[in-house]
Amino acid sequence: MINRYNRLLLPIFYLIDFLLVLASYFIAYQLRFQNEVTKSYSGLFIIYSVIWLLSSFICKSYIERQAHNFIWHLRRLGLTQIIFIGFAFIYLVASKSHFISRRFLLIFFLFEVFILFGWHVVRRQLTVWYRSKGKNYRSVIVMGDIERVSHFSAWANDNPEYGYRVDCSICYDDSRKNYARSLRAELKRTHYDELIILTGGSFGVMLENQIQWIIDEAENFGLRVMIAPSYMRNYAQRFEIDNLNGQTVLSVRYEPLLYLHNRLLKRLFDFLLSTLIFLLIYWWFYLVVATLIKLSSRGLVLFRQKRVGINDKTFTCYKFRTMRYSSDNNRDPEDGFGEITLENDNRITWIGRLLRKSNLDELPQLINVIIGNMSLVGPRPHMLEEDLRIRKKVPKYRIRQFIKPGITGWAAINGYRGGTNNLELMIKRTEYDIWYIENWSITLDVKIVLRTIWQMITFRIPNAY
């Protein structure tokens, strides 16, 4: 089922903001100097571009889910401008750049502030119009007291700019009713993006007994869960706090990669490092391995297979072929359906065994990283048949699909890798992957990559299986 919420909208708005800042700089330059050439302003242009990017990241105003009102956004934009202008002047003082025209700076900052604020007013109207047409929304199922559910549904209908559409509601009417079972039945019929639980009232008393089962059912179906409590409590876990309709809501999982600046940082790390490895190592390593694969058995050098990626989307995953083609199997393994490859599988060739032991069979997935359907670090992707089977057995397995799959990952470097039919080990692998999603940082990615390289060159890859 295609998710109706388009994640490209926020990066597009961010890019437009950045282009407007650049346009303001060039307008100010033309108004101040006209056709006069001043080379020193080229370097200043680059410095100010970097300062604006850093200021926007510091303010964290470009987040995936943001249900704050328009005034909040304007305040956040204003804070970004204050930090930007402050850093710009600090740079001028520190570099002793007395040659910079004060008139130019005044024109630039005035243009930049007014153009951005004007664009954000227009942007809000465009967003309201676009979402009022039934575009770019999250399909939501709401559970709670009938009064709170009705109030929330009315708010969502009256404020389409927030991008929430209530497509189903489950209201409290009987303390003996199994609401987790009701939710499961509904989720089997229809696809939803999020579950919002409104606690309080008589429903809150009932939730004490059923809340965990309700959350488990929603996450097993790949929904993000948000809880809107009628009062605040102290929680031991780390939660994502947001605001809907003037009330605090808690997402039951903290996801650093919901922030645009974190996703951009991770993507930049992935692209630069994978491109570097591709240019320095992969091209000649491919020639060597291709020759050995051809000598070991007939068939193609690269093995392509459909696997499950972010948001349950399938993609073509590349690997070095490590097995002989089996004529007994009527199904094409490249379709994502086939037998799990176990450690002592007799289909594995001698060079394939060496590649698997060192994890070098995964190296062609650098292509997937450069394309953008995989990351260097993330949960390992499974083939379609395996994924369908595991999601029925392992609780909260689909939480792994909140982010892009990776060539290596936190579970992989801790020994939870490769094919297995052991349910306990599948559950443990999922727990490691979920921990990574909730604790992501760029330093953690660097640590995992370095540890993976060390395990590969020393052949000390742990295997919990």
C-alpha cells in the first residue's frame, strides 16, 4: 500500500529557503555594486551559505512531523535568522574583514529576512490548499473516549494544514471489550500510517490494562504510535514529544532520523564514503572476484534479489554471487522468494564461502547506497518471502523498516546476521535494530563502519547463530 504522505515535501521547502537566502545575497550585491567586480565577496558568499545551513540545523525547525501552529513556525524562523545574523557578525569581527560594505550587509539581511518570512506565509497557504485537496496526509486511526475522539476528529478536519486525516476511530463503550483485538481486525482490513491514543476519562482507566497490547498490535502492523495523555507523567524511556491541537503528545519511540538535518547528515556520510570506497577499492576488487566466481561456477557475477526496504518498499539488492544455480528450484530466487542460505549450505562455492566469511559478498551494495535505497549502516534487508514469514512471528519486526536498510548494522556487528530459522535469534536481531533506530548518531555510524572493517580484515566476525 502506498503511503500518501510524501516525505519529499519538507526537503523541497528546505531547499527553497536556502535558494532564497542565496538569491538575497546576489540581489544585495547587484544593488550595492551593480557591475563592479569584487572577488572578496565570493568567499564571503560561501561562508554565509555554510553559516545559514548550520543555523537552520541548530534550530531544528525542519522536522518530519511538526504539528505546531503557524506562529510557532514563524518564531522558529525568527530564531534561525537571529542565530544566522549573529554568527555572520561574529565571523566578520573574528576575521577582521573591515573591507565588507555595511550597506551591502544591511541590504542583504533585510532582503533575506523579508523574503523568507514572506515565502513562509505563502508556503503555509500552499500547504493548506494542497492538503485540503486530499494530498500529502497521514491516514490516522484514533482510539479514546468518545468526547476526546470527536474533538480531535473535528480539529483534524478543520485544520488540514497539519496533514492528519482521521479515517477510523475506536471509542470506549465497554470496559470488558478487547480493544487490541478490535484494532487488529481493523488493521487487517485497511492500511493506516499512525495510531493516536487519547487517554483520560473512563477510557484512561481501561487503558491501564490494555495499552501495551494496543501499542504492540499497532507496531506489528508497522504503524507509528502517538499517545496524547490528559496529564503528564515521568517516563523512564526516551520519548519524542510533539504538540497536537494545543496538547502534548508522546510518540512511544524517539527517532533521531525524523529530523531532516540528521537524515541529510547520514545521507552525506553514506554518499561520500561509499563513493570513495567505490572509486578506490570496488572497481579493481570486482575484476578479481568476477574472475574467481566465473572459474568456480557458471552464471552471472552479480546476484540481484528483491528485498524489503524503508516503509515496506521493495528494491533490487546487489551482491556477489556465492552459490551455484539450482535447477531443482522452480522459483527464481531473484524474485525475493527462495530458501534461506544457511551456514553450511552445499550450494555455496569455495569463493562464495570466503566472500561470506569476510562479508565481502555485500560489497556491491555500495551501488544501492549511492542510488539511495540503502544506507551504509542500518537493519539488514530480507528477501520478500523471508520478510513475510518473520513479520508474522517476531513482535515489532516492522519497526526496522522505519529507516533505510544497511550493508552493515548494530545487530550485524554483534553477531546477529545471516539466515536463520531460530525464532529467539530473530527476536534478538530485531531488538538490536530497534535500539539502533532509537539511538542513531553519526558517531554511532562511524563506530559501526570501523568495527565492521576490523571484523572483515581479521575474519573475526561474530556469529550468534
